[in-house]
Amino acid sequence: MTTTASSMDRHVAVLGFPTHTATLLKLLRGLASAAPTTIFSFFNTPKANSSISSAQSPHGIHNLRVYDVADGVPEDLVLSANPLARIEMFLKATPGNFRDALEVAEKDIGRKISCLVSDVFLWFTADMAEEMGVPWVAIRTAALYSLSVHIYTDAIREAVGVAGQVQDQTLDFIPGFSAIKVEDLPEGMVFGDTESPFACMLHKMGLMLPRATIVATNSFEELEPTIVTNDLKSKLQKVLTVGPFDLSSPPPLILDASGCLPWLDNKKEASVAYVSFGSIATPPPNEIVALAEALEATGIPFLWSLREHAMNNLPKGFLERTTAHGKVVSWAPQPQVLAHASVAVFITHSGWNSVTESIVGGVPMICRPFFGDQRLNRRMVQDVWGIGIGVEGGILTKRGVMSALGLILSHEGKKMREKIGVLKELARRAVEPNGSSTQNLGHLLEVITTSKLPLDTNK
């Protein structure tokens, strides 16, 4: 039987951040499916909404609606290659673009919004929720420990200064950060442009989060350092780990249009190097060449997900010379690839989605971070969990990649596989019926779907 809007008892607005669309939608699909009498309205930019693959689309979930918000980019503007340029224009358009879209959704649905859920980056949701008299639930699509540094921004700046600080100074004055160094911090915190729109957004986020009714993260309790979790629980109203989203709210099966999985089926167990640097960052041309030369020199079977425009940077004749043991595609079904028995190592940018997918797949990592929380994730992968290594010097070189591959595929790599195997099992247990993430997800759902209705709600 089809449920109509008039029979719904709650209307939850979910405000997305453009670069986190697919990750947030994984959680949202699970929430919407578990609460069939609650309408969920999802708000993001047209480009972000259209980027969701058909396998991830909300179609088929009757109580999930998608709305576009203005992205702030003039129609006649040609953007630079800087991935932050579009984001900065989007930030300038907020929060007015979301306010306008929320009004449209309320008219469409015929019901006032009863709860505001947003990506943690959208700090202004705190004020919007207060004005509307509804709870604010902030969703961190990454880890708790990487959220902690933003809550401690002022303390970090006071302790190490801005510009000219010692890069290898540790942050042992923050609970749980004795292994973390200044060089691991996101740009804009103590180095880079500390006044950029993106840096200011992250700073304000850290200041606003104590006002959130709940802060929920794409992680699981057993992965996060206990000291970090306990410290944040003392600073925030409620902290819930409800991931990994791929397990706690699994998406529909992703289509393998490039034939990656059949190709992997023909390879030996734990023999293939999988390479992908996410959907935003692309290594500079010299690093692509260095990586290609390393893969060719070692002769290790490899599957490389590389965007089409970057394929022009591959060495001349590389594809032809490696066709017997290598496959380069413009896109790969990453979770399924990392779960395949033939994959032995993951060369990655160490974005959080990739880290958790690697843990779920039980595959050690070689990390080449670019920006944001990626350097911090690399440090955790290498020095805290011991499930991978960073590339020598922080950039891809032929010698460095060959050395890293040799290490991962040696006895030392066997130790890493054992450690990541333990984390893989803990992730699986976290999403079992009595697991920590399952219980936390139930509490999150309860708050979202039973929050007090606004006084002027339509009935």
C-alpha cells in the first residue's frame, strides 16, 4: 500500500554538503527504510544530486524526496581546476539557499519540518534549528578523531601558532593525539590560508557542534581511540558511532560496467594492487607517471581507477605494455573490488570512505594523502592501527611506490593484513543486531522520528 504525505507523522530535512553526497545518502536510505511513516527531504546542489549513480539513487524509497539548492555558481562562469572554487561559491550562497529550499519542501509535503539533520560542515544549521524549534542532528561522514581537531582549533593555534611552526611537533596536549603531528592537520588550521571560506567553515563547525542534539559519525566504537571518544562525549551533548555506513546502511549493489570483478576473478588470491584516489583529487602528471612506471617495473597485477582526463598523463605505450597484467578503468565499484579475494593492497588518497572500505575488505593501504583529513587518516593507518603505510616523502615516486609495494607484499605486510583482519571482524560485529553501531543507529532513529512536532505543524 502506498503511504501518502498526509499519513506521515514527521518531516525530517537532511541538508547535504556537495562532496559528501553519496556517503550521507547511504545513511539516509537506511533511516528512511527503517522509518516508513516519516518523510525525509534531502537537500543538495543540482550537480551533487545529479552525480549520484543510479545504483545509489533514492528512487524506490517512497518517503525520500530530493530537492536542489542553489550552488552559488553564476551560469556563465567557467570555473578553474581548483576543486575548492565551486565549494567556496556554494558556501557564500548558504544558508539562504537552504532556507528557500526548505520552504519549498514544506509546501510540497504539506507538513512543517520536525527535525534538521545536516552534514557537520553546515554549522549554520544550529541557528536554523533553534529558530524552527526543532532538534539539530549533525552527521560526520568521517571519523570522530578527525572531528576532534576542529573542536580544538583554538587550542592548537595557541599552542603551535600559525605559520612557521615545527611540522613534526606532536599534538600530545590533545587527548588521544600523541601520535599525531602538526603536519597531519588539515590545511587552513595552522598552515595555509587560515582565513579562507573553507577554513572558517571548519572553525565555526567546531564551535557550533556542542549545540547539536546528536553528533553521529561514519565509524564504529571499536575503531576510534577510547580516549578521543570519551573526551568528545564530555564536550558534546550526544556522540553516536553508527558506521561503517557500507555495513550499517548498505547501498544497493553497484553495477560493474567496466568488468572489474570478472577481471579480478582470473587473478590469484592476494596478488592485485588496486589504485584509486577518489572522485575529487587527481595526482599531478609527474606522480601519475611515477606510479605507472613502478607498476610496470614490478609486474604486479593492478587495477587502476583513473579518471579519463588523467589517462593522457600515462607514459606512452603504458597501456599496451601492461595489458597482460593490468587494467585501467575510469570508474570501479570500489567496495566490491576491495572485498575481492584477489586484492592484496590498496594505493589510496586515504579519504575516510576509502579507509573504511579498505577495513571492511581487509586490505592494507599505501597512502598518498592530498588535503582535508587525509593526512590525519594516513597517520592513523600507519602509526596507530598499523594497517598500512604512507608513501616515502608524501608523494608518489617510482622508487617509493616500489618500496611500499615490496613491504606490503612481504612478511611485514602479512602482519598488517592480520591487524586489518581484526578490525574487519570488529566492524562486522558492530553492525550485528546487538552491535554498538546497530544500537546507536536505533537511538539516532528514535530521536529523529519522535522529536516534538513544531506547534504550527499542519495535520
